Amino acid sequence: MIFYSVAIYVYTFFIYLISPFHQKAKKWVQGRKDGIKKLKEANMQECIWFHCSSLGEFEQGRPLMAHIRTLHPEYKILLTFFSPSGYEQKKHEPLADYVMYLPSDTAQHAKAFLEAAKPRIAVFVKYDLWLHVLFACHKREVPFFLISAEFRASHWLFHPLAKPYRAVLTCFTHIFVQSRSSYDLLLKQGCSRVTLAGDTRIDRVLEIREQPFSDDIISRFKADRPLLIAGSIWPDDMQILFGKYIELPFNAALVIVPHEIEPAALNSLTKRIKQPFWVYSRPDTHVNQASMLVIDTMGMLSRLYRYANWAYIGGGFGKNVHNILEPAVYGIPVCFGPNHKKFPEASWLIAEGQAQMLNSADDLSQFIQNNPPVSLPRPVSPSVFSRRGAVQKIYSSLSAYL
């Protein structure tokens, strides 16, 4: 563990070094100050501990968290994050009794954290694997699980130099993976306690679809026009949307939901809009006369998709595409950029004809042309509905330890 420990110390030192000049690093450092001391004061012993890297992983862990909360209200839930983008948005999450940053992954911190929390079980979401914490769980005989996991041959644990650390995979009480490829890969690595459970987010998006929701501003903006909702938009997506928006067919209106809604990010986005538009928090009585509406409020996107005839998902021209399942559950055509390989649902939605990968602004215009608007609401997507049930599969295994 020497090389891993050195890497952690170097990484942590670098974060501290840049924290006076980097807002995210500053939050990372300040948020961890006295974290273990505060955890002791929170009295979370015998808790059920969920760890998520960031907001996306939280959305995958949330359905199981809610299920356990409903069936086992006697246990407290501890929720930890690695990234400020997750912690800052979920630090008041009502499903959890206590929310905090996971301390930097040193052997000393891992031991102190587990002594303070004394979790009954630990649930890690997707692929945020911190070796000192995981081996400490194993040493203390804390049952620990990995859910909604997704592995590729390129994962750092499968690099030849990482062979000494690969044993952590066989230490998990159980691993629940999303895809057959991940399942087969882990079996080849000697992991026998593996189940192909699917994606917990599918249960969540089906639940959201069934929840009543209406929004007067969106209804007035849409009026009788078909609607394209562009969700989780980054700067790289803007040239795709704005490059061809004026040529979109069917007199379509556009709702833009930026990934970041801080004033600087919003100003940067709106400066590039040449057509008439409104901002959600400052609507006009004649909002339906605008061709674009910019959403500057968090937490609405997954429900807004029920108004859409098409969805464009941001991030695919940057690091990674964002949540494709949220719009797909409504049965509407979905499109996104080429960087989607980390998400199995992108591949099966493309294969089953509900989604399309775009490479240019011309592709977006053609995508709209090829999918004429139909009456809403559409039936639940068969592709999504047929893959439900991951939460129950996982809970059936975890429940033996509760």
C-alpha cells in the first residue's frame, strides 16, 4: 500500500496547496475540517453508511437509501461524499441523518472514521473505491457492499501495476453490477460474490414519472408548440444547440437547463443566445412569445421532461453525458454527444431505437426531423420498464445484515 498511500498524500497536499485560489478545492478542504470530531458528536453508531463520490452516484444510491429508510426507520443513515459538487447540493438531504465529506483516504483517517461511525453496514456506490477505507471495513468485519457498479478493462484496478490492490474486490461482502460486461469481467478477476442487478436509477425514474407534477410557467411557455428540453448543459453543448436552433423544424420551443446555475455561468450562456428568451425565475406574462426558456432553478429537470417531445442530454461533448434515463422513462426520443461509453443505458437505448448519438449541430436538426412530435404523455419506455427491480434485488441481499 506504500505507493497508494504516497499518491493519496501527494493528492491531498496538492488540494491544500491550491485551495486559496480554487473555489472547489477550498470547499474540499474546509468541508473536511474537524469532520471526524463532528461525526463523533453526531452519535451515529450502528448506522447504515452510504458513500457516494458526487451527485450522480447519489442518484444511484438514493433509491436503495429510501427503501431502507422506509423498512428500517430504527437505523440512522450516514451519507458521505468525496466531491463538493455532491456535498454542497445534498448536505441537507432529508433521507440521511448526517451528511459529511469522507476524510482523505489515509490509514489513520480510515481507522478514526470507522471508530467514530461504527457502521452496521457500508454501501459504496458505483466505483468510488478508497482502499484504506475498504480494507479497514474488512479488518473490522463491517459488511460492505458495492452497488450499481460498472467496471471496464481500463479501470485502474485492472492495470498490471495495480495487482497488489486488486484483492479489495474479493473483500466486498457482495458486489452488484449494472451490466453483463462488468459481471463477466469481475468473474474473470476471481470475484465470486457478484450479482447482475441492474441500475437502481431505473427504479427511481419510474417512481418520479408516477409522481404528480405540473408547472404553470413551463405550460405557458410551451403553449401548443412541441418542446425540446436540453438538460445538464455545458459550454461544449452550446454550439450544438445554438448553432442550429433557429433551423429546428415544427416551430419547436427550447428549454435550456444548465448544469451550473451560478451567475457567472448563466451570464456566459445567455450571452450566446441571439433569439428572444426568458429566464425561469423572471417570467413574463407573454412568456410563450419567446422561443427559449432558461431554467435557473435546481432540482426540476427530472420532472420537466414530461413536457418534452424530445430531449437533448448535455455532457456528451465534454467529459461524460449526464442522466439519460430521466428523459428516456417518458418514452420520448433522446439524443446526446459521443462521450457516453461509461453508461450502458446509452448503448441499449440506441440499439432499441429510442436514442441517437450526435456528432454535430446538423445531427440535432436531423434528429428532430426524423422524430415528428406526437401527443403527450407517451407510454413508459419499454426499454426502461423491462429493466426495473434493481433495488429489490440488492435489498434482498443486504437485509440479512440488518
